[in-house]
Amino acid sequence: MSGSSWALGGSGLLPPLPQSQAAWLGAAGALALAALLGAAVWRWAGRRAGSPRLQRVGTVSGLFVYPVKSCRGVALRRAEVTALGLRSGEMRDRFWLLINEDGHMVTARQEPRLVLISVNCENGYLTLNAPEMKELRVLVKLSRKNSVHNCRLFGLDIQGRDCGDEAAQWFTTFLNTQSYRLVHFEPHMAPRKSRDVFTTFRSTDEIAYPDCSPAMILSEASLEDLNTRLEKKVKIQNFRPNIVVTGCSAYEEDSWNKIQIGNVQMKGTMACPRCILTTVDPETGIIDRKEPLETLKSYRLCDPSERHLYKSHPWFGWYYGIDKTGTLQVGDPVYKIVR
């Protein structure tokens, strides 16, 4: 009896195989072994050639979307990452925007009390709540009869469909100011190009109403380090990140060129240049115009060679473009893609 037939049929549990079938199985085994050896050689050669590998650098501890620009964020346990940023159902990051009569964006830089407005999406409605105001409900899918505005953000044009007179009056009443309109970015509208704001972005990086980036990451350690330098501590809400990471050192996020979280891959593009929006107290809606911005400027300014890009704005957090869409959740490991 041949060795190959004995291996399968010589135990007494199964009858011996015909010689032709045993030979076939022997050949198949040889092919399988060759394939395994080939795969091992390929992996070894890939590592030798510098193919990418994953190095764990932290863990996701927080996820946030900000459906209405400058209003309160919504904390998530799980999020879809699209080319235009984070999403959870009908809540998409900065897909609603307040504009003035000229179409220019209105943010907490001009109206700091916007940070007091809480937002949610449920049953096809965007819902907004604010102190001493009746809840506002706005349809997510607006009537085609609603006018489309040409909006202006950082010198760039983008469209937005008007959310109606009731929404406009609600914001005007709460802010006790001039007439504003709430608009919604719809999927068929052309997004802005991040590269048109900062040349460090790629041509594939696109956004609706965020300042310039589809995603911004900040580590807990960076916030903790900043707070050791401040008399009055600040919160993560002062900085409005999309993804918060724990388990790394302060400002380590500055060095993550390419990362993977869940099945999402992102490319680090530039530091987030901070402005007076960080000085708005998220609990009171009062703008300080000094801290934490002045403290950040004391130790987080760019190298003089990058002054053309950041000017006098300090770094805090990092902007990322989306290389591979997918899903992520709180608790996911954060990996740096290294060669």
C-alpha cells in the first residue's frame, strides 16, 4: 500500500483508496503545500520590500458629529466615515449651516450662543433645542420648492437649500439679532474642495460646511497637557473634534501620517489652526477671546517656515483626509500605518 493511500485508508476506519484517487490527492496536497509556501515567501518578501504594517498607537474614546455648524455636537458610539466626514443615519457632520442675508456663513465666532443649541435627528426631522425656546423640527428632506442659496464659506461658494421661515425665525428669536436663514447641504450638491482652503490637502479631500477637513482628531493627552497650563480648565467641546483618542502621548496625533481605525483609513494632512472659537464657553455661550488661545500660542506655534500656512494660529488637533471609507466605533484600536 502506498504511503498516500495508507494515510487516509490504512487506519481501519476507512477502506483503502484506489491508486488513481490517492495519486490525485497526493498531487493536490503538493499543490496546497506549494501555495502555502508561496504565500509565506510573498509575505516575507513584502516585509523585506517595505510593505505597510500596523502599529497600535491608541484607542478611540469619543466620536462626535456636529450636524449644524457651531451648534452642539452629538456623541456617538458608532459612526460611518464617508468621503465627506462622519455620519450616523441622517446626522451628517456640518450638513446644516446658518447664513446671513448675503449668504455668508454665521458661526459661533459671530454668534457664540450657537453653542447652546442641542441637535438631534429622528424620524426624518432635524430637531433643535435651546434655553427658553420651543423645540424646532425641520424636515431633513426639504421640498424642492424651497429656494437654494449660494452660500459663502472662507471665500468659497457652495449651495444650501433653505429650511423655511419657521427655522429662520427660531434662530433670529433665540440669538436676538438680524435675520438669519438655516440651509441644508443635499447629496446632489457640489461639495467644496479642501485644497481650495489649504493647499496641503489632496484633490480628493472634499467637504460640505466644515472649515476645511472631513475629519479632525484630538487626543485626550493633548487636552490634559493644555489644562496643566490653564487656570480655568477647558473641555474637549471647546475644540470640536470628530474623533478623540486615548492611550497615546500628548500631541502624538501630529505625527500619524496614515492611520487605520476599524476598516477606515485616513491620511494626516495638516494641524488644526485654532481661532477665537475655542474661547467660547460651551456651557454658557460666552466668548472670552483670550483663553485657551493665548496659552496655546505660548507653546504651539508653527515653525517660521510654515508661517505662510498657519500665520499666528496655534496647533491643536490634526486634520485628516479620508483614504478608505467604512465604520468605526468607540473602543476601536487606532493604528499607525508604517513601512
